[in-house]
Amino acid sequence: MMSQLFPNVIWSDMVVAMIETFYMTLLALLGTFIFGIMLGLLLYLTSPGGVWQNKIINLIVATIVNVFRAIPFVILILLLFPFTDFLIGTLRGPNAALPALIIGSAPFYARLVEIGLREVDKGVIEAAKSMGAKTSTIIFKVLLKESTPALVSGLTVTAIALIGYTAVAGIIGAGGLGDYAYYYGFQRRSYDVVFMCTILIVIIVFIFQFIGDALTNKLDKR
Amino acid sequence: MITIKQLSKVFQTNSTEIQAVNALDLSIDKGEIFGVIGYSGAGKSTFVRLINRLEEPTSGQVTIDNQEITSLSKKDLRLSRQEIGMIFQHFNLLWSRTVRENIMFPLEIAGLSKQERLKRADELIGLVGLAGREDAYPSQLSGGQKQRVGIARALANNPKVLLCDEATSALDPETTDSILSLLVDINEKLGLTIILITHEMHVIQKICHRVAVMEDGSVVEKGNVMDVFSHPQQPVTKKFVEQVMGKPDDELADESILNQIDQGKLLRLHFVGETASQTTISQVAKKFDVDLNILHGNVKQTQSGAYGTLFVQITGDDKEIGEAISFITSTSVQVEVK
Ligand SMILES: Nc1ncnc2c1ncn2[C@@H]1O[C@H](COP(=O)(O)OP(=O)(O)O)[C@@H](O)[C@H]1O
Ligand SMILES: [Mg+2]
């Protein structure tokens, strides 16, 4: 039945492509999380009224974030070719896609982190200060802890955008389902392969969405 | 114990300067409940936040137990803040933590071991009457319970002072009363000095020993609660007293009606403090062969006894009435025969 509907699909290749997509998404998500949190915190803390209130640093970080968010992902990949080559030593394969994936999505996530941090009640920060909390305590035990549900739901949104980016990265030979759909499906006119890749990507998106939503709900004690 | 000298705070906004607190002088004794009352915008919150430097003063001094708070370095200030508890109108609990974990937070800041933190948290949960709710999240608590967590949290590091900024203003009257009696309880049990900010005179009346009235960043009147109640000087103070005692004009209107009684005498009893005065009426009834009929009145309980006025019709033998009146005169209750 399946071989009639999808005559050109080679299932073992599909599995490899799917694992590559997962691999790229998860590693890029990890990098995005780390850089996004750092940038988001920096944006929040240096903003007017913040603990490290600083107009100049805030302006610099905000500009970097906005510029990288403005560059279309396809162009970002091309732009980063020399950097990627220097960093990874190759331009092909899932690893080569990581710098572009992280640099493309970290600024996006940073904004979501900033929004999440803004949602933390100013009164609670004040209460922590009144107890004699250090800035590091306020960052880790109040700001990040209290905004965890927002940080997780933001990460879910980012993960889904990232899955889309991994498919785009496929065009330059990053591997994964996007790559497979393009080279083995589209270019050979095997539309069943394109269709199968689509189904698998949608399933991956649903998996991330489901886990993200479940986690957010569990963490949200408001 | 707490001395405040020439304390000022000016807020710079884009267009103007706002003098939120203006050259304020106060001294607060150890173990007293000191109330600060004023209308919205009077500068009460700014004042209380200057005490633990959540707001940096523009000028002036705050000294607590001979330690000048206003000259402390950031690091020393953090240590001092552990000895100054604070509770808030909107409780400001960490919603991601349970009751117990919220109470343990200041203990984490102070660097206590996990075992000590758990032990201390359990003591405090008992003290504020939250036993059984320790694993609940703030979202599962009522307003009164949330404020109890706030109080427990503020007391965790055995502070010398408790600052309360409108701590009962978000609560219904009944819950307000229960939180106020918890504060009195803590004040008596732990000898804790409490500075209480409010815009509600009945809060002052119920639990404060002394009160300062604030208007436009300055203290316009201060003194024992009883004195301020019985002899308010400033218009703003008079208004606050009317909040709980009603307008004096109402009393006069009532009086003219009361004057129409035909039998016996009409007495106006004025209570100004001292707990003994509360039993005066029953003592008169026991000691003398007279009948007492309470017609009208308004008596409020304060931390230093009852305050207010009662209109009493007294009937019986003229001689007995005369003796009863001179007995009342000999107590702290003031009598006027109408
Ligand atoms: N951070 C601030 N910046 C500018 N003005 C402020 C700030 N905080 C308070 N004010 C002003 O100071 C005055 C006193 O405010 P506040 O202390 O909150 O009064 P209260 O607590 O008695 O209602 C008000 O006019 C208020 O607008
Ligand atoms: Mg206020």
C-alpha cells in the first residue's frame, strides 16, 4: 500500500533525513536558547529603569538584534558562508547549518525573552530587593524563574520557526528533510517524496508544539 | 530607635520636579506600631521606601539602631535590609514558589542551610496561621492568606523593623481585621517595631500607638493616636477622624432629638482612652440604684483604650443620680449633664 502511494520513497533515507532535521533543530535550539537568554537579559537589564540601566549598551544590543532579525534567512546563510567555513571547516552537512540557524533565530528568541521578562511583576523584584537580594539572585531566582513559562512557550515558537529554517538550509545541502525533498524529490520530479517529507516535517512540528504546550502548562502556576 | 532627619526625595521627570517627601523629621520608638496616614499622592510610599532605600534619598538621614542606613555601601545595605522586613499592598509573592518556598526565599538570601530554612519556615507558617497550606501556590490562596505569607516572609530573618505599605488596602474589611490583629500579635510577641502606611483611619485607630499625618510630602500633625483623635488640629486630620467617628454635626442634630426625653437626666459620656473606662457603665449600674439607657453613641477601640461618645439616659432617685454622676466624674470618663 505505502509503496504504491509513495513509489519513489526510500524509507531508510527518510529516517536518516528525519534524524538530521531533529539533530539540526535540537542543537540550534540549544544555541538559540543560550544566546537568546543572554541577549534578552541584556536587553531587559540595560533598559530604562533596569538593574543595569545603560542607554548605550541597550542601543547597541537592540540594533544587533533588529538587524539580524531583518535579514531573510536564505540571505543570512549566504552571508555567513566565510564565517561557517572558518568555524566548521565545511559548508555541507547538518553542522554547517548550525551557525546560520543559531544566528538567525537567537535575536528572534531574545525579543521573546525580553517580553517574558517584562511580564515579571515589578513588585516581586522590589520585594526581593527589600530582602537584600543580590542582582544575581534577582536574575536567576526571580526574573528567570518567574518567567519560565513565557521562556518555554517562546522557545516552542522559536523551535517551530527553526524547523522551517532547517528546511531552507537544505537548499544549500545541509541535509535533513528539506534537503531531501529538494534534491531527491523536486529535482527528480518525484512529488511523492516531496509530499512524504512534508508530512514528516508537519509531524515534527506537532511534536515540538505538543511538548512545548504541555511543559508550559505544567510550569505555569499563576 | 528609628530616627529620620530632614529626609527629602525629589523625583525628576522630563518636565518637572516632584517633591515627594519634604524635609521630614520623625523618631519612632522601639516596639511601637507607628502609623503614617495621608491621602493618595501624599508621599507615604516614597517615605517608607526611603527607609530601606528602595528609593535613594535626595537628602537627609535615616538611622536604625544607631546604624545610619543612608550612608551604607551597597553591600552593607543588602545585609541591613535583611533586618528590615517589608510587606506590600499586592503581596508581591513569587507565584512559581509554594507558600513554604516563598517563606524560604529570604532565608536563601541570608545563606541559611536547607535544613535550617525548612525548620524556620515551619515555625513561621505556624506563627501566621497557615499550617496545612504550606504546599499551596499563591494562586490557590485568598488575599488574606497571601498577606500572611507576605508577613511570614518578612519576618523570616528576625527583622528589627517591619514596614507595611498599605498592607490591608487590597483586602475586605473582615480580612483586614484578621491581618491587623496578626500584626498586633507579632508586635506584642516579638517586640517588633512596625511602621504602617495607610489611607484608612480605622487601621490607625485599631492598631497604632502613634500616628503621623502626611500631606504634600510633609508631616503636618503627629502624636498619640488618642490625642490626635480627640484634638485633631489640621483640616486633613479632622477629615480622617471623621472617617471613623462620623461628623460632629451629626451628633448635634441627634442631640436635639435626645433633648426631648422627659424622665431623668441625659448624660454625654466622653471616653478618651484607658481600658478601665469601658466598665464604667456596668459599675454605675451595680453601685447605684439607677437605670441606664444607652440612646446613642459611637465608641471605637484603639490600642490605648476606648475613644468616643455615648449618650445615656439615667433615671432614678435624684440623690442616686447625683452620686452616680460624681462617681463617673472621678473616673477617666468625662461627663456632661444635658
Ligand atoms: N518613581 C517616581 N517618579 C516620579 N514621581 C513619582 C515616583 N514615585 C512617586 N512619585 C510621585 O511622588 C508623589 C508621592 O507618591 P507616593 O509616595 O506614591 O504617594 P502615596 O503612597 O502617599 O500615595 C506623587 O506625586 C507621585 O506621583
Ligand atoms: Mg502609596
